[in-house]
Amino acid sequence: EAGVTQFPSHSVIEKGQTVTLRCDPISGHDNLYWYRRVMGKEIKFLLHFVKESKQDESGMPNNRFLAERTGGTYSTLKVQPAELEDSGVYFCASSQGDRGPGYTFGSGTRLTVV
Amino acid sequence: AQRVTQPEKLLSVFKGAPVELKCNYSYSGSPELFWYVQYSRQRLQLLLRHISRESIKGFTADLNKGETSFHLKKPFAQEEDSAMYYCALRGSQGNLIFGKGTKLSVKP
């Protein structure tokens, strides 16, 4: 089966610009998660979709971040406007059930805000 | 508070030596713990989880509720084990709570 796909793999943008990250989960996986790792810090949870609904968005840092999952398939994470502290690696993961054996992660998007 | 602590940022051992990557957690209730690994230029992947009680690539991890630990061990390290290792706890909302990771370097 195809894995979790994320693109772009890298993005360099200027402070104040907008960036949209995309994640395509494994087909049939209802659960989709976004995480990010800021330089020097741990991987932190951002939010969790079950199909197209936001199950938990407690990890979203502020209202500059907007995640969507229209139709319950792929998801986008938009950062608008981007700030320097948004730089990091953004991971997406999917799973069939929310209490399953573990997630399948994508390769991540490395975002650099300059 | 739900937290995972990996005290070592970097662990360097020689090939054939035993290795132990430490992980401590804080969680009220029955924890569900995982070890994830990220090899160079590869994605984060599940190595093992405590409820499986399995050994993957020679690695084992035992949950010690008394010490709130889930250390990862391997008796004889191989060069191909060099990678970033993350201990993770499933939070009460279902999401994963990660430690900061330990970079394992196995020297020839």
C-alpha cells in the first residue's frame, strides 16, 4: 500500500508569507494527525482529524494555523502569516483506528521561515 | 501532567557493545508506550510498543510502572542501529506525546 505522502518536502518562505502543507494519508485511514518538531525541541502534537472532523486541535499554537480535511481524504495545513518561530519539520501521520498499534508517518515537510 | 523524558541527547557506543536508551514517563492511569526510530533520510517509523512485548531488530523494551520507565535495550549494537530514537506515550486524547529523542551513534 502507498504510505503517507507529504508535500512539499521542503519550503523556504519569507516572514509574513503564506504556506500550505499537504498530507495524503493511507487510503482508508480515518484518523489523520499533524505534528511538528521545532529545532531543538520535541515532536509536538498539533491536531487530530477523524474523517473530515477535527477531533482534537488543542495543540494548534495560534490562529495563524488552519487545518482542513475536506471530504475526509487529504489534509492541508496553512500557516498565514508565517513567523520565524514556525520553522521546523511538520509531520503528518495516519491510522485506521484511534487506539491502533501506532501511526504511519509521512516523511515530513521542512519549513524554513526567513 | 503527561510527559516523556529522554535524558540523553546523544549516546555513542562501539559496535558490539550493549546499548540502553532511557525513557521515563509521567501519566496517571495505564500508559501505552512506544519507541519510534528515524534513520538518516527516512521517515519516522514504529520500532516497538510495550503491549506487544516483542523484539524488533534485537531491541526490547520493558515497561516498569514502579520506576515509570520504558528503556530501550539491545545487547549488541550494530552500525546500522545509528539513528534518532523517540520514546512516545499515548495521551488521554489519543495523540502521541514524544520525548526529545536520543541520537544513537554506533561506531565501528
